[in-house]
Amino acid sequence: MNTTEKVIREQFPFWEKALGSNAATARDDVLVYVGCGTSYYLAMSLAAYANSAGRRAIAVPGAEWLNRPSFFWPEWKNTHVVAISRSGETTETVAAARKGRENGAFVTALTVEAESSLAKCSDNVVASPTHREEGIVMSVSASLMLLLGLQMIGHTIPASTVASAIKLADALDTSLSKRVLDRSHFVFLGGGPLFGIAAEGALKLMEMSQVLTQPFHPLEYRHGPISLVDEKTAVIMLYSPDQKDAEAKLVEELREKGAIVIGLGGPGDIELPVDADLSVAALVVLPALQILGERVAQSRGIDTVSPRHLTKVVTLA
């Protein structure tokens, strides 16, 4: 077991420590979640959850909000910018937070580094420490920031969520075989708040294993991308309870075209129940997707401790 897998396996005590650690502190202003890479995908899920709770929220990549915010929202004032960054040092995110504050926005740093540059230039800090051995690949810190972000908008995360996540990660790990791991095209499908998690799952597998991955909203997949499906394709379907029937029909089509399907919460060649409500399903499935990325990398002899071309912190001159 390398350090990456060790950290994935050991993330759950950090969840338990963070449960209930921060109250609902999201303001009534428009919520603008900003981040880069994994943090942006978390932003997408958090914005969807916030909107479903009756708030107004959008997710914007850090550089886009820094350089052309008017394309996403016409004003800085009356906005609550939630800047998400593991290190708190990501160049675009820190600069976007500073610019937001200078222009009248209220800024919250959502991070695992409470003394970072991002934390120091924000009005409010929501943070919880991560595993000290976490390396380049974001695992426990991604889960923690999602958990903290959900609590910010008033979600109560049941203690049982931890056991549900462990159970799903173990079940997926046990179910994986050469038939899945040898595929060269992985597609992650998820709708609503699960789309950001599908995108994060795709990113994890791609950066860990250097395999082609794609994330899509499930019913969008028929509109062009389905042309790539063949016997080299693996699909990970993150089922939503309210769309399960439609998503199951899509899965049947994909299987007919040669794909092998992992169904998280619904039908597939591998069917794994998700023992959680949609309100916390994004959090529950994250560790399982991290394990999948690690296993695909291992099947190719790739060490995820040092993924190609990547660094732990992205800073720009």
C-alpha cells in the first residue's frame, strides 16, 4: 500500500473531527463558489446543493472570477465569495479572494490550512486540518472541504455518513477486476449535485492513471459523446434517486454498445448501493472514486505518489 492509498483509507477520523465543527455561516447574498481543479468541482456540487436549499449560488473557476467576473455575475457587492483551496496558496483563488474583498464582496476561505495566504485575506475562515501525509493527489482534503461546505449552508451530516462511505469504498474495491481496470476510456456520469463529483472522479482517475476520462450529465451523454463508447469503455454512473429510471435506461444502452458499467446506487454490471440520502451522497461516494483511481493506476504500474507533470500547489508567477 503506497502513501496515496494509505491516506485515502485513513481519511475518516478527519471527517469525524470536522462533523459539526462549523455552523451555517453562508450569508443571504448570492453565493459565488470559486476554486481551481478539484476545488472547482467541489464548488459545482456545493452550488447545486445551495440552490436546492433555496439559496442563489454559482460556481466559477478561480481565474474566470478573477479576470472576467461580469460574465458570470454582474456585480461584486451583495455577493458572498467562498474561495476553496486546499493549500490556501493557489494563485488564481487567492487573487480572486483579494479582488472580491477589495470590490465589496464578503469572502470566506474554505481550506484545510487556517494560516494560509487565502485565510489571511478573507473575512471568514472555515477550515479543518487534513492528513499530514497527504501528497499531490487530493483525497481527504477534498472530502473535508466538501463536508465543511455542506455544513456552511446548513446541511447536517449524520455520523452514519462515515460508515456509509467506508462501506461503499470497500465494496467498490472488492468488486474491481481486470475486466474493469484494463479499460482505456472511463466515463463518469452524475446529475444535479453529483455532476461536480463525477467531474472530480474523472479528474482523480486521469491524474492518477494517465487514462482518458470524461464527465457528463447523464442524459446529455446521448447527445454526441456516446459515439465513443465501445468495448474499451468503463462507465461509472452516480445515480440520483429522482432520475434513476431514466439513468438506468441509459445504462442499458451503454452496456449494449460494449461498455462495462459500475452503478453506484443503481443498475450496472457492478451494482453497489449508496447507503445515504442525495443530500450527502456526494460526500459518501468520493472515497470510492479515489480508490478506483488508485487501482487503475496500480494496474498500469503507475506510482500515484508522484503523478506526472503535477505539483501539490499550483502557483503562477
